[in-house]
Amino acid sequence: MKVIIFDASTLITLSMNGLFNEFRKLKKVFKGKFIITKDVKREIIDKPITIKRFELEALRLKKLLDEKVLEMPSSLNVNETEVSKKVIEIKNIANSTFHGRGEDIKLIDSGEISCLALSRILDEKKINHVIAVDERTTRMLGEKPENLERLLQKKLRTKISFKKENFKFFKGFKFIRSSELVYIMYKKKIVEFGNHVLLDALLYAVKFKGCAISGDEIKEIKNLG
């Protein structure tokens, strides 16, 4: 079985670029499961559906859930109690790893933490999966946590200290971004319109709508053809 765990950030990026029909087709090509956690559902559906400004987007995302394009962890025989226990563990470690201005720095929110929690559970169950997240901090925590010191120092303009012994806890997470997903849409000819600048347009569209990707990284993806 193959699984992609979706954080709110990636789904919002795809939504803002009007790519939900392509997302449905991607699910069929993927031949696996697209999963969101309860916390991510709260961020993208339950809360915004009560706010007029975000209601339409939330309804579109709810339709994906109703159609089972998106599914909950229960479809993998994972219950909410399992996820909640793991969330507490990860939250305590993640949000006490970096320190600045006399207090611990809250690095990541509940939705992102729940994605990491579910990932750990799927590791234990030996289910092949990746986490789709566009937010930079979460990916850096898993891939290059040592670089977060410099990023936080620049952002907060203060001296940052950290517990290096916590870094090992976050090794092993596998991430993709909406940029990789639109590249697959392009390669599989899922996007129905197109010309020689289509890939460039897709990659810059997600970059300008929230995907943390650099111009150099876009060049690298475009060189893949």
C-alpha cells in the first residue's frame, strides 16, 4: 500500500491554484491513499467552513473527503487515540528544541505535528508513505534541523539556542511538496492544457501561492524534463 499524508499547506496551495480536478486524476494514477488527519481536517474544513471568506474553499475540500479522494486515518486501521498519543510526544519535543527570548519557540502547529505523528505510526506498521507539506519549517526540522537556528535567528532577530540531542528524533521523515505533485501531473499529462512553458507556469504558480521552493530548485525540476 502507498500513502501520501497531506498537511493543510499543500492542499491550500493546490486549492488556490484551482488544481482539484487534476488532484482527483492524480489520485487515480497514484493508486494509493491520500490521507488527512483530524487536526488537518479542522484546519481546512471544520474551521474555515464557518468563515464566509473561506467557506467555498472548505466546501470544495469537503467534497474531496466525501468522494473519498481524501480519507481519514481510520481507512488505514489507525484510530485517533494512537495519533493523539504520538502528537503529544512529538509536540513536546518539537516545541522545546529551540529557545529564544527567554522561552521555548513554538515551531510547528497541531496539523503539521499530527502529520508527523501519523507518519511515525505508519513506519511502525511498515506502510510506505510520504508527507506532503509546503511549509518550510516542518521540512527543515526533519531534513536539516541545524539550519533552523540561522532561519529562526534571522526571523526573530535574536540569539537562538537549541537542544542538539533532539535532532535525531526527527530523522527519517520523507517529504514532498506541491511542486513535486504538479511535476507528476505534468509528466503524466494530467494537466489538460499546455505548451512548452506549462511546467514553468505550474511550478511558479505553486511557489507564489505558498510552496517554499527556490528559483534554483525550480530550475532543477525543469531540467528533469
